[in-house]
Amino acid sequence: MRRWDNPVAVIDLRQRAGYLFIAVMVVHVILISAQVTSKSGVPVLESVTFGIFSEIQRVMSTGVSGVRRVWTGYIGLRHLKQENDALKRELAAAQIAAQEQQALASRARGLEKLLELRDRTSLRTTAAEIIGMAATQDFRTVTIDKGTRDGLRPDMAVIAPAGVVGRIVVPSVRSAKVQLLVDRNAAAGAIVERSRAQGVAVGVGGDRLEMDYVSEVYDIVVGDIVVTSGIDGIYPKGFVIGRVESVERSGGAYKRIVVRPAVDFNAVEEVLVVVTPTPAREASGGASE
Amino acid sequence: MRTAGVVLAVAAALALQTTLARFVVRGTVAVDLVLVVVVFVALTSGPAAGLLAGAFAGLVQDALSSSIVGIGGLAKTLVGFLAGVIGTQFIVVHTLPRFVVFFCATALHAVVFMGLYMLLDLRQFSAPYAGVAGQAVGNALVGVIAFQVVELLPGAMERRRAQRGGIRR
């Protein structure tokens, strides 16, 4: 009688030692992975899962991008597409440079800011392409095609020509997960450029940000530009976060400010990762070493 | 009943092991009684029992030794499974083959256990060859003696009973 003809034999583990062995080994591997953290400080289980999934995203993104490029670039507007791409790159670089210049000019007003000028002008960035989005809308994250192999580490700032995008949370070897500024767990030190009112820009999970801890005494109007203050140790100072969309008196000590992000997170395709460590990150890195 | 016996044997081995831990040979305990029990169960009951005994014993040992829970379990699961496969595929009833199986099982266990720790960059082992070889010999001796005792004990007791019966008559 074959094994499958006997229902007792099918559930008898002694006759299925091979499957049992594989199952027990997998459980052990998962158990070990959940306890061990990788060199980047991320649990191995999370890092491996993300690493594998990002490869799938990379393949799919490459396939979709390839079809799209063939359609729009090669068949349709071959020469115009190339020229347009080059112009977009130049424009992006120019916008980044303009933001840097704008930030430099504002900081040059104070003597204290003169020292920070050196840090800012020496910002080193690496370009990355977005290859995937978050698996669930509850988490506003994207996957980029650069990882630890390219020098990326957790808590590195990610920016776009329009402004701040987010920070790296889980880097794998060839890709990295970026937490967008609009994620409900994201926050950045912020300052209103005109009135110099400081606060914290926090994500609320939607497509807007809230600027918390801004005192009622500050003069803030709709349309004011909000930039990074740099006090969080992640985002370099002076990069655009967004514009004030509404200001309300909450009745307490702080205003209720809604900020419209400068970056369109649904349309952004290419980003820059700030590789240069901020003074705070350098200090914490040095302390941990 | 048999499962309860295996659990009791593992528990007894763990209790003894914790008292033997101070007899150390160059960083490695001279005899790993838990591993001996796992290989013994695998040789007598097959690969499924061997791997389950290995997983159970290894996890308990890991939990008691405040290391990464799972590394010892994984190593002992692998050893239990392979020893069980060898026990079913080859005739391992004589002293020398049993000695070799216990010796190789200890060596494989050490390679997997230390290899995983080094691979995960959690711990370094400097030249553990002498310690592992000593433990392999110790485990093999204890394992072979355990087999002899388990196999000869029922017959010896029977003979003793028969002798007592003859004297009374």
C-alpha cells in the first residue's frame, strides 16, 4: 500500500522526517535571525526580508521601466526624450544648487551661522532611483536602488530638487527603505524662514504635514516657507520642507499649523541621499565607536 | 511513553551537564551529555525522533546558557537528523561504528555551532581543534558505554533473577 493511501501515514511525522527536518531548520533560522542584528543595527530577519523583497521590486521596476522607456523614448520621442532627460538632470542640479545658495544666504545673516556654512557647502550626495513603494498605505515608505554598498547608512537624509523627501531607515546591500516625511512616525526639526519660528514638522500619514510646538506669539501666515532647522541631526539645515497652508489658534500655548510638502511624494522618481554625516550623526557615531 | 523517556533523558543530561561544565578542556566542555543523548535517541529511534530530540535539547540548552536561542538547537537538530539517517541506512551495532558516529557527530556539531557564531560575528573561537577533539573522544566513550549499559543491563538482571530462583529451589 502506498503512503498516500493510508491517512494515518500521511500525518505520521516519523514517515516524513525530511519535511520535518526542513521545517524545524527554518524555524531555527527565523528564531536566530529575529535575535541577531546586522552591522547596520537592523535585525537580520528584517534586513534579509527587505533585501529579498527589494530585489523583486528591482526586477519588476526594471521591467516596467524598460517597457516604458522603449515606448516613450525609443519609438516615440527618441531624441527629444534624451534631451529632455539631460535637461531634467541639469534642472534638478540647478534647483539643488539654488536651494543651497538660498540657505547659505539666509545663514550668512548671523555670525553663528558662519561656521555651519562650511558643513553645508561640503554636502556630498549620491543619486538614487525609486524602485518600489511601501507594501501598505499605513507606512509611507519607498525603496531606492542604492544600499550599504554605495555608502548608505540608517538616518541619512534623502532630498529631491523640490525639497526634503525623508530618511533612510533600513539599508540593505543594494537597496534601502526610505521613510517619507509624511509617514506618521516621521518628524524633522523645522523653522519658518521668514519669522524664524522653530518647531517640529511631523507626518500624519496623509499628504500633509503638521508643524508642532510653535508658540502662539510667533507671526506666521499662510504661504510662509518652512525649512529644516538641522537640530534633529538627520536633515541638513536650510532645505525646503513645504509651505504653510493653514494656521489656527488651538487655544493652548501652540499654534496648529498645516504644511503642504514641497515634494510631491507620489510623483518623485529620483532622489539624492546626503552621504555627508551631520555633526550630530558624527558625534553619535564617534561615541558608539 | 517513549517521548517522556527522551524528555527525561534530556533533562537528566542537562542537569548533569551543568555540573560537568566546570571540567573544561581549552574552552570546550569535555563531554556534552545532551549531545550524547540526542545521538543515542537518533541511533535507536530514527531521524524524526533524533531531530526532534536535538531541537528540544538544543533550544533548552540555549535558553539556559543565555546565548542566542536557536544556534545550539539548529546544530543539534542537524546532528540528530543525520545520526538518525546513518542509524537507519547503516548497521551501527558494534562498538567501533558507534564510536565513529559519536565522534563525527560531535565534530559536526562543533563546526555548525562555532561556524554560526563566527558567521554572525557574535563570537570568535581561537584554535578550538584540541578542545573539540577532546570533547569528541569524551562523547564517543560515554556514548559507547551508554549503549553497552542499556543493552547488557536487562540480560544481567534476568540472569541474576534466574540465579536467585535456582538457589531457593
